Amino acid sequence: MRHAVGRYHYARVVSDEQIPPVEPHADLPEPDNDDRADKRVPTWVIRAIVVFWLGYVTVGMVNSLWDRLSGLILLLLISLFLALAIEPGVNRLARRGWRRGSATATILFSVLLAAGVFVAAIGTLVGTQIADLLQNSDTYIVESVDRVNDAFGSSLDPQEVVDEFNRPDGAVQRFIDSQQDNVVQLSLQALNGMLQALSVLLFTYYLVADGPRLRRVILQRLRPDRQRKLLDAWELAINKTGGYLYSRALLAILSALFHWIVFQAADIQAPIPLALWVGLVSQFLPVVGTYIAGILPVLITFLDSPVKALVVLGFIVVYQQVENYFFAPRITARTMELHPAVAFGSALAGFSLLGAAGAVLALPAAAMLQAIIGEWGERHDVIDSELTAINAPGRRRAQDET
């Protein structure tokens, strides 16, 4: 027993010497609070993520609302444009004792009546030409083929072309049959256009007839100094829009007058409707209005005589140049001062955003914006320099010598 206890004691001593006691976590550093804070996500990252998703959702909602309300917004813009245009006339009638509702209704009815007469005249002319073309299609085909043979030295057979045109299973008849399916769609589009026109008239009527009340409601929320600024901007918008329509109307009258003289001298069918068409379309459709206006008289005249068609085309091109360099600068300088480059760019931008209506609305909008920007800040006299001289160099030298 003694030896066993001795061996047990020896083994315990050796074991204690070979395996020293180790303190738990003696060599490991204590965790620092700053290290734990560094491992957290910065607050600006969380804010950036929240702002990004909020912006993404907002843009999606705005895009969806624009797709749904773009038609209504366009109608409101057209109504606002018409309201600003007829506001001066309504104010004149109101100063003479007319009620604003009656004055607004009278002017709108006059505009609607004039537009209806114009559309009816052009529609009657086009319908008559189409009916005549269908009834005498064989004669027109033979004459056209003979002119092509004489002009290009070809040997086309007019009778073969007539037979191909009248063949029941031919390409022409298949095209005519395919267009008959679109009659219902065209009728629905015409009905939709009439409803939109009625909506524009109603919006315009309320904007003008209740104009003073609407402005008072808006001005009640502003201080007196801001009320004056808003009224000045509103008056500027009325003047610029009225000036735009006044200048376009004068140019349209001049264009229609000169084209009527040429059409009458050339013995063209329906010279007055065609002259009005060229005058109005060329002036109220910017950039491409002249080319669209010239297509109809050239086509109608070509059915009668290709030579007359060339005369009409040549006069349209020449008159456009005369108008651009002589008539338009003198008329628009007093009614709507707008740089040609600004007018061209604004018309293209408006057409890209809202189509043909946007191109028409872009010019008065650009004129208003240019006038408002021109009122900001101080103006100083410009120093004399060749880079700022507006007159021609020869004329400037003559003035300097004198």
C-alpha cells in the first residue's frame, strides 16, 4: 500500500510538472467596442438605399400616371392656349357691357363656325376629286400612261394598266377591299375626335368665363408682391399668345391671298378653298406646315395638267422664301419676338413630346419663356465690336465714314 501511494504521488507530481495550468483566454485580446461599431452598416448607406427605392417607386408611379393622363393633360394645354388667345377679345366685350359668359360663348362659336366652314370646304373639294377619280379612272390612267411614255420614252400599254387596275383579284382591288374593314375604326376615331374637341371647348369656356374668379382663388394664397408678379406673368402670357395668333393670322391671310391669285390665274379648280388650305396649314403647323399644305394643291392640279402642277409647286417654294425673308420678320417683330432658331428648336421639341399639337403650342410657350427670362436681371449697354455688329460690314464702314 505504501508503494502504491508513493507511485500515485509521483505520477501526480510528474503530471503537474509536465502540464502546467493554463488560464482560460489568457492570450486572447479583449474585444473592443470600436471594432464592433466598425462592422456595422453606415447609416448613409441605409439612407441611400431608401432614397433609391423611393425614387424608383415614384418614377414608376409618375410614368404610369402620365400614360393614363397624358391625353387629359394635352386637352388642358390646348384649352389653356385657346383661353389665353381669346382672353383679350372677351375683355374688350366685357368692357363694353357684355357678360363674360356670353362674350366667351360668342367668340368660341365664331371660331367653331369658321373652322367648320373651312373643313366642309376642304372636305367637299377632296370628296369631289375622289369621286371624279373613281368614275373616270380609266381616262386618268390612259392619260397618265401616255404622259409617262412621252416623258421617259417607255412603251407601256395603257389598256394593260387599265385591266390590271379593274381586275377583281388584282393588287389594287385587294387594297381597296382591305381598307373597307377600317371604316368602323375610322368612324370611332372621328367620334373620339369630336368628343375631344367638345372637351376642349368646355375647358376653354370655363377658363375664360370664370377667369377672374379663378385668378382670385389663386392670388388669395400669395403675398401682395407675389400677386403682382403672378398677374404680370399672366398678362405676359396673354399678350404673347395673342401676338402669336395675330401674327399667324396675318401671314395666313397674305399667303391665302397670293396663292388665290396664282391659282385663279392658272385656272385651277376650287382656287379659294385651296388658297385657304395653303395659308392656314402653312402658318399654324410649324416647320413642316408648308410641305403638307403644298401636297394637296399639287396633286389636284397634277390630275388636270402636270405643267400647272409644276407652276403651283414652283410658286409655293418661291413664296415661302419671300415670306421667310420679307413678310415674317416684319410681322413677328411687332407681335412675337422669337429667334428663328428658338422657334425651330421649340417646334421640334413640342412635336417630339406631344405631336402636332405640341408643335403648335411650343411657339407661344417659347415666346413666353423667352420674355420671362428677358425680364430677369439688369441690362447694360453692349460695347462696340465687330463680333457684336448687326449691320453688314460694308454698310458699317459707310456709316463710320460719314
